[in-house]
Amino acid sequence: MLRSELRLTTGLFVAQAAVSNHTGLIARSGLAMPAAPFGSAAWQLPALVAYLHRLHQDEEDPSPELWRTHTERQTGPVPRPQRRYQGNGLHDPDAVCVLDIQLGPREEGTGWPAADLAVIEQEEGACPFGRVTRRHGTEAIAAHTAQELSAEHDRLMDRARQHQDTYLVRLADLTQRAAEWADKVRAAAHADTVHAQADRARARITR
């Protein structure tokens, strides 16, 4: 039904998030969009990193409402998923890229939300394949995002050279700038983790 609603000729990109609060209560949210041309991990992971960064800055815990509001807000040149998705992307043959996200309250020492990510890439057909990449914590998620963006930059530049296409060059420049930004978030999360570890070590010594 979703394929007909979206009038797709290609697969789906799905972002599904499970958000838990301090009591352990879990709420779920799913959003989808066509996989082509921007429904891939490289193009959509920055939205997750931006959300985690915003929660850290605003000292807020994640919630399904905040996640949907953040994701559905079109703030840049890259479209984000807006169609509500009720299925399970892992078992949907139309879903060629799924971000499965687990979010929890901010950690006391670092101020960053608890976050786990699984990137599920799958495709059926003559040469079916499936791949799952897992990352734990904002630092690892931001690092993976920067890697995906760097790889997308290289791919776009190769195509731009082949086709002499200035539009592809502009897209490649966008991915490079986004990769640099994601790496800054990674560095900030790493620094906060190091400081929190140092604070815990000092606390143990002074007991």
C-alpha cells in the first residue's frame, strides 16, 4: 500500500526510531521516502546527528514528537522523509535502506542522549544482498556519518569528472562540508566522554 501511496518506481528509505524515557516506556516512530535520489545513509544520517547535537545543546531528552518535528522540518537542500510509516523496514522488501534508531535519555556525565544505530541496506532481485552496520553512541554515529559522506563525495566527484556535470560537483561540495561538520560533532562528543571519564576517576580517588 505504501508503494502505491508514494507512487514509487524505486525502493523505499525508512527511518524508524524507538525512544525510551526514564521510566523505560518506549514509543516508536517511522517515516519513509523514495530511496532515489537522497534516501541513503550518506544523505540521511546527518539529520540524526543534527538531532542528537540539538538535544545536547538544548539539554533536552529525546521524544518521538521532537524526532518527527526535527525530521519533517525541511531546513536544507536535502529532502527528509515525511510520510508516516507503520511497517517494519527490516522485513519490507521495498525498503532498500533502513535507519533503525534507538534513543534514550541524556547521559548524566556527558549530556549526550543515549543512541544506538543500525543501518540496514538490502535489495532483492537477480543479485540480492543485505548488510547491517551497527554503531553505539553519538561519537560512533557521527564518525560513521562522516565516513559515509566522504565516500559519497568521492562517488559524486568520479561521476562529475565522467559527465562534466557541475550539479554533481555542487552536491559533492555539500557532502564534504557535511562530513566536516559531522566530524566536529564527533570530536565534541569524544571530548565530553573524556571529561566525564576523568571526573569519575577523580571522584573515585577523593572518596
